[in-house]
Amino acid sequence: MIENRPHFATRLGVIATTVGSAVGLGNIWRFPYEAGANGGGAFLLIYIACIVVIGIPVVCAEFVMGRASRRNIFGAFRTLAPRGGRWWSAVGVLGITGSTLILAFYSVVAGWTAEYFVQSVCGSLADVASGERRAAFDSFTGGWRCVMWTLVILGLNCLIVLGGVRKGIERVSNLLMPLLFVLLLTLALNSLLLPGAADGLAFLFRPDFSTVDSGVILSALGQAFFSLSLGLGTMMIYASYFSHRTPLLKSAATTAGLDTMVALIAGVIIFPAVFTFGAEPAAGPKLVFEVLPDIFRMMPAGAVWSTLFFLLLLLASLTSTISMSEISVAYFCEQWGMSRRKAVAVNTSVAVVLGTLCALSFGPLSDLQICGMTVFNLFDCVASNIIMPLGGMLISIFSGWVLSRNVLQAELSPIPRALLRALTFSLRYIAPGAIAVIFIAY
Ligand code: PFF
């Protein structure tokens, strides 16, 4: 069964699908609020450094492990490690735990997007005056409608995942990603014309290192991992569907490049508006949802733009939730021999319980604080700042030290010798070392 695994049909399919997993709410919702809360320019520089120095090598490692084993994260460690990789497959536990926590809170935010899409279609989004936006948003997120949307998203995700990886996702992503890109560029141009553009761009691009502490560095690292869907085995499972002709390093660099570009464009859309409309850059998870409606309100045919934007963002978040679900689903199917239906049912049931808790943490459960965080923030912090970098560290140590050099070289070839050496060096020393130092300093 594994040997006959289907492949992505085209190279565009490979890029669109991995970019489909990487690009989503992480770029358009999470990046701006993390940058806003962590001082702007300096955060951006550290984030880019994390992508280049740690992110791209770890994407390559996941690609190599996925394609060489043609299995999910557990199976990959078991197949590729000498002596069956019993201990190494514990990284799979991290992957499943992390992806389930992310699916829970991510579905809540995808639900906010769905609500904004419906409000854009009905025209009611533009009806709320700028000053009342915060109260309106708080009343929505604090109510049952927000829970309802979370469940709708999980239902949609369940239906798509049931259909299998290749069929739907490749086709949808091929069309969706280019469209989203063009729309974002148009919105960025529009934001550059706002009166607060200069202040917004200065905030995003002029680094002020006096604001940097170990917390800012850990957040940038977490954002890099979150945005690239790294450390959980997502890229591994997708690479298990790559054909042997797919160039891994080039695909990793393209995915990381496009993903970072989308985050930057999202920053260029949001921060000029933050400074134009007097929002607070450090407003946290609600930032983008408070600012975007003001942008659309000032645009000609704003309702059309906002409908299109929230629809594409919704689809982009679904291409990401699918990839999160695929980690557990592939594990249950390949390791436990479960039917796809049953595996999807287990994955969705757990996500429904945890997702409801996350949704309620903006309303009835807002007083439930664990380590000073709501359930929503706790899931995000544990998954993005601990599990993903830890998973990435173990994956890079495995690929650099344990995996046979021949496998690494064969999967990455054709690749210039110097690049192979640099990549191996990064997987052995730089990526795990940097992650360890950031953890210890924190
Ligand atoms: N990278 C996705 C985003 O930026 O929206 C989020 C994500 C997808 C995280 C898949 C983790 C994952 F396994």
C-alpha cells in the first residue's frame, strides 16, 4: 500500500499544497498581532532570521524523512531509525498533541473569519461604526454564535479530510493560493495610500532592539514554526506524496519564501491601518479583526473586497486545518490500521471538545485561567512556543545525526556539494543549538 502511494500530479501541485498548509491565519491573523505585541521591526528581523537559519533546514529535514519513508511521522521515525526507532517515534506524540491543540484554537479563528464573510455578504460588517467595532467583536466572540462557527469549521474540515489528501487539496490550492496573493497585493497598495502609512511602515520595518528580550525571541521562533507548519510532521506527511523528481531544497525554499512574503504583505496591509484608525498594535488576537473592517469601509466597493477577502482567508484556513488533521488521521490509518472514516471521526471528536473550550474562553470561560492564560492562549502558547520548536529540534537532530548520510544526500540531490554541507551543518549544530539556546534563555 505504501509503495503505491499516490503522488501529487504536478510541481505546481506540490508548491500550492505545501504553501496551502503554510499560508493561512498564521500569516494574516497571527503574524500581525505577534509583531504588534512584540515591538514590530526587531521582531520581524528575528522572525526572518529564524525562517532562514532554522526554518528552511527543518522543512528540508521533514521533506527528506517524509519522502524517504513514505509514511506519517511515527512511521517515518520507525522506518528510518536504526533498531526500529522506538524512542524517536515519541516525536510523533508531540506532533499529534501539537496539531490537535492547534486545530482547536485555529478553528475558532477560522470561525471568526466565516462570521465576517457572512457579515460582508449581508452588508452588516460596514454598518458598525469604527468606535463600536471592539464592543461588537467582543459581544460576538463572547457568545454562542462563535461556538457555532467553530463547530461548522470542524464539520467542513471533517468532510474535506474524509475525501483524502490529493483529490481536493491539490485542485483547491492550485487556484486559491495565486488568487489570495493577488488580492493581498491589492489590499497592500490600498493601505499604502492611508494617512497612517508612514507610521505603520516605520513600526513594521524600523527595528528598535531596545524592546527585544528572550520572550520576543521565543515568540519570533514560535511564529516561524507556526507559519511554516513545522515540527509536527505536516510537511513530512505531505512530502510522503511527493514524486521522486520533486527537488526538495528548492521546494522548501519556495514554500518558506512565499509564506514569508504573505506575512510581510499582511503586515503592510494591517499596520498602516492600525496607525490610521488609532488601534493599539499590541491588542492581541483581536487586532486584525478590529482593524480590517475599517480598511474595507474606506475602499470603493468595500463590501465586495471584504466578501472576497474573508472567503479566500476562510479557504486558506481550511487548507491549513486539513494539513493539521492529516497528521493524526495518517497516524491512525497507517499505524493502527483504522479506516479513514474512523480516524477522521476520532480526530474531529477530540477537536470538537477542545475547540468548544477555546471558543468559550472569550466568553463564559474567560475567567478560567491556567498559568495566567485562557484555554485559547494556553493552547496557542504550548503548541507554538514549546511543542513545535521542540519537535523541530528533534527532527533536525535526527536528520543530522541519526539518519544515514546516504539517504539525506540521495533525497536532496541534485544539490551542490557546498549547499549539502551547509544544510547538514545546520541540521547538526545550528538549528538544534539555536532552538536550545532560545529555550534555555527563556
Ligand atoms: N501554517 C499555518 C498558518 O500559518 O496558518 C498553521 C499550521 C498549519 C500550523 C498546519 C500547524 C500545522 F500543522
